[in-house]
Amino acid sequence: MTIDFSRDKPIYSQLVDLICGDILKGKIVLGDRLPSVREYAVETGVNVNTVQRVYKELEAMNITETKRGQGTFITTEEERIALLREDMKNQLADNFLTSIEALGFSKEEMLVVLQNKS
């Protein structure tokens, strides 16, 4: 898998977002085992230390659980994934609002555009 990383955000953070997005889309299912750090590093073309940071971040977010000798697994707690969905939705909305305000658009203007796109 070749990933075009953005220069605006750290690679580890982009990979965390990618994995979280795959969970929310159902590409990664609750309880699934993630590839080993080395496997994922090769798959994504990034440094092993970067992937270790990604896995630590996911564990700190309570998205994954590492079982010694078995690997890293996605949580089976549906409530945690529901919280992740809400957090990501709010983060996207905040980023969107910041962007449109920086360009001089109002929320109302953008709501009209978004409603017309539906």
C-alpha cells in the first residue's frame, strides 16, 4: 500500500487517523489483530519507530489492546468505538469551521452549499 502523506501533519498522526477511519468504515472489525509493527512498517513504507508510536497512540486512546506474545488487537468495546466516531466527527467539524472562517466564509453560507450538495 502506497500512502501519500501530507506535509501538514505528522506521519504517525496520519496513520492513526487512517486506522481509525478503517475501523469506522468496517474495514477493520472489533477484535481484529493488527499487523505486527514490522509488517505494518513495510506495508506503509514508514520507519518501525513511527509504527510503534502509532500503536502506542491507539492504545492510549483505548482503541487497541496489546497482548504480550499475541499482538495488538482492536478493542471489542462498541461504546469506545462510538466515542471514537463522535470525537472524529467533532474534530472534522472543528477543522472545517476553522478553514472556512480563515477564508472569510460564514457558517450560514456553507450550510446553504452543503444542503444543496445533498
